[in-house]
Amino acid sequence: MAYIKNLYDLNFIEYASYVIKDRAIPHINDGLKPVQRRILHTLWEMDDGKFHKVANVVGQCMRYHPHGDASIGDALVSLANKDLFIDKQGNFGNIYTGDPASAVRYIECKLSQLAKETLFNPEITEFLDSYDGRNREPVTLPAKLPVLLAMGAEGIAVGMATKIMPHNFIELLEAEIACLRGEQLLLYPDFPSGGLADVSEYNDGNGKILVRAKLDTSDPKRIVIRELPFGSTTESIINSIENAAKKGKLKISGISDYTAENVEVEIRLARGVHAEETVDALYAFTECENSISVNLMVIKDDKPVSMSVSEVIEYNANQLVNILTAELKLEEKHLKDKLHAKTLEQIFIENRIYKRIEEKTTADAVVKAVIDGLLPFADQIRREVTLEDVEVLLKIPIRRISAYDINRAKKEMQEIKNRLKEIREALASIIDYSIGFLQKLIDKYHKAYPRRTELVSLKKVDVREAAQRNLKLRYDKDTGYLGYEVNGNLLFDVSQYDRILVIRKSGTYSVMDVPDKLFVDKGMLHCGFVDKELVFNVVYRDDKTKFPYLKRCRIEQFILNKGYSIIPENCTVLKLSTDSEGIVKVEYKPKPKLKVLEETFVINDFLVKGAKAAGVRLANKEVKNVKISAG
């Protein structure tokens, strides 16, 4: 059994590690999960400027992804609907209605120009073997953008989860520019479905946001949903509205979905109901309002790490500088190699060094003749001539030598030198160069990515306030039952979400949800909505001494459905009133030598105390009767 336990422990750890690192949590470097990275890499390999059948892309991607075609197809459609890195052609579904995409054999896609500009450079990309060892795939893509925040992500792994909101593409680039300049620019989510968002508790990517649908209430007899809250579709919102209507929380006569390119869900209201009265109920009881908790968990340095939006922006800004530096140095190396080759070619042809090899009979002699012929021009060449250089010179065809254009060659070499100078200047001021790169992207794409979600300050609608009070709360004094299914005296209108305070004749009280039918005893003293400002005035009698007491208190703290007593033990409630302007009239039991048999007290003359405090003794006389009259 010890062996089995160790086996389970090892397998579980390996499984958990695999799910966290290779399936559910995105990598901070390129913001992608493995399946997304493999899809984009496959599209880059297949790219010829034309659209490809998604079925073909899925098949090619299976060389890298071991989990089958269905997962690849779904991930590709989801990635394409982000409208960032994949251009699509055909029916890729509708993010507003939730309609699925057509089968992969009917739809086509290709890499977007943005992806080509910012995601790929195989010469600075680290590769590893694919799952079967037959191919090589990138560890991460050299992304020059904060892809993680642009697309957002959601995933559940073993013991952890991530939920990252999408942000506006242009605002992300502006935030990176601000970061490179040593400034800070706060970022807030932007959703493709638009809507309204309250980001006051966003907490830099690790708090929560309140999202709402954008409602058109210009017509008092109907409400039109124009934009959706993040995470909802027209289908899910319609279902939630219909369920709320069935439960009596909304009064509507019908609902229709006219959504195509833009959201348009029409809610027709019942007779006698107007739009302004229904808006709060829509936010309280349907998906027109949602609260979303966010958690920015990423893979960094091969480990899951919780980060903030600001930290991700700073990391990506530094990564951009490193990538641009690597690309400039790589280009510089290629240009220097090209300039060296053209310089050798120029010297080789202009000085007719090729003539020296005509009488040579061996390969070594030919190579030596070329190298000796180039020696006088060492200052001009500035680099050691290698055997590979000589091989390239010897492969120049006679036709090219005879057609060699000296002026054109000098012009090309001058262009290379000019570009090398630009690269040296860029490397010397790499921060400014990086900012310029980002600014070019902003100028090119700012019209394509406007902000869709409006940031507002919202107050979450309390369901108790929004619920329609269409239930009749009744109390049957003969049986002692209270509820909206009781036949008795009508107390007031309630909803299922209301909480009421009930004070029984014994002086015990409790706060409860509105009951359908509940025994609260005969002679109930009070029943009403919970009001922490309401003052209760209680006259009670000490059962031992029979002396009267007056107590004034507010009921401010309580636990739902827990019983409390408003008077001390071994006491009996005589009267209870909420009229603080009233007058208490006390009659005493006649006794020898007792001259005063009746007294009055003004309630307001007594202080308001806590609910657990004892009352004030009114007299050292045995009470006979008490009355409370209006002041």
C-alpha cells in the first residue's frame, strides 16, 4: 500500500503541475495558453497571405497539441473572436447571442498583420521538442505587446484559478509608453460587448468589478438592451428575465431578440408598468447586472505567480525593450555580414582578383590566391577573410562579374552603412526607440480599437429594494399565525426578500425573512420592517415586586432568526408603543395609606438605551393597569 500511496502522490503532483503550467494558466511573456500559442505558431508556419481552412489549421496544429482536434478548433474560434491576431472569414459565431461557429470545414482564417508585426521572430525564439519529439515548438513567443491584458484569460487549475479581464488595446500601449517614461497610467477593463462597468474596487486586477447592460428607456412602455455586461449573452439574459418574470419579480408582456451586428433585445412591459419602475428590478434579479471577481494569476519563471496589472505592464514594457534590443543587434549582425560580403565582392571584381586563379591547378592554391589577392585591402575589409567567404566569391558566375555595376554596388553599401548608423543610434536610445515603436502601433490601429465599455460609478441594486411588494402579510389574532398565506388581518405589503421584526406578547423578538405561514403566538405586540432608527417604548412589570418599569430602546444588532428578549427575565410586558411623543398613564393597586392611585409620565422624558439594558422604575407601587395615549 505504501507503494500505491507514493504512486498516487507522484502522479497527482505531475498532473497538477501539468494542468497549471501547460493548460489552464497563461504565461506572462506572451499572455497565451499552450493551445493558443500552438495555433498561432501553426498559422505562422502556414502563412502565405491567403486564408486557410480552419480544419486544415487544426490538423497541422495537432503536430504540437496532444489533446485532439475539438479542443484546438474551439480555442481557435475563441482566439479569432478576440479580433487581435487572427483574421477570419465565414461564420465564427456571435459573441453577443452565443451562437456557435460553423463547422471547421466551412470557415477560414489567417494571421493578422498585427500578429506578424508583433509576435514572431524565430531567430530570437527559444524552441523545444513537441510532445512526440517529431517537431519543434516555441516555449513562448517574443511578443512586443501586453497580450495577457489585451485578450484576458480564464482558467481553473489544481488548487488555483485565474480570471483576467480584457483591456483596451490602445490604452495598453499608452500605459506601456507611460511606464517607459517613468510615469504611471491606471488601466481598467474594456469588454468587446460594451456595457457599463464600475471599477472602483478593481484593485489593479485583483479585486472585483460591477458590470451592467446598457438600457434604452426612452420609450416608457418598453426597455431595449443595447449593450451587454461582460460574461453574458442575449440568450442567457433573456432566460434570466423570463425566470424573474415567472417568479413574479418582473412584470413583462413579452421579450424579443433582434440582435445581429449590434445588440437589440426588446422587453415589452405589462399594462400599467413603466420603464423607470422596472430598471432596478432588471439589475437586481437578472443578468443585466453582474459582479465579477478577478484574480491575475500567471506563469512567470516557470511558476504560478499572482501579479497586478501595473506589474504586468512594467514586465511587458521591459520585455519590449529587451526584444527590440535583440532584434536590432540581430539586424546589425546581418547587415555587417552583408556589408562584408559586398565589400569582398567589390574588391574581388573591381581589382580582378579572379584572374589570379586561372593558372592554379589545385583547390588549395585557388583559395590561397584569393586570400593573397585580398590582403592589400585588409583596411577596407576590416574583418578576417574565412574559407566560407572565399567559397562565396568563387561561386560568383561569370555573367554577374561581367555585368557588375560599380555605382549600384556602392549605393547599396552606402544604404547598409546608413542603416547601421540608425541601428547604433537606436541602441543608444533604446527607450525612445521603444516608445516610437509603440506610438507607430497606436497611430496605425487607434481607429480599429476604440473603447467600448463606459466606466461609471454604480451602486449595486439591493434586491430587497428592487423587489415588488406584491404579497399581503396577514396576522390571524385568533390562531396566532403570521404570513402571506394566512387568512387574517392585513398588516402591510411585502416581497419575498423583505425582513421583518416580530415582537411577541412575551417580550421575545426576532428578525426573520417574510414567512408564508408561521406561528408567532396570540397577542403579537409588533410586526414591521426592520428599522434601526425606530425607538420602542415598553412598559413592563417585575413579576416579583409588581413594580412598573419604562424602557426605551432601538433594535440595531441581531442575528437572523435568533430569539431575543426586549425585557429582563421574570418580567411581563404591559404595553409597547413606537410613539415617542406619547404619555404613559399608570394605575396602582389600592392599598391602605396609599393616597396616589394614578400617575402620568411623558415618554420623551426618559433616555433611549440599548436593547439589553433594563428599564427605569416608575414607582415603588404595585401596578394595576397601564395605558399609553398620544401626546
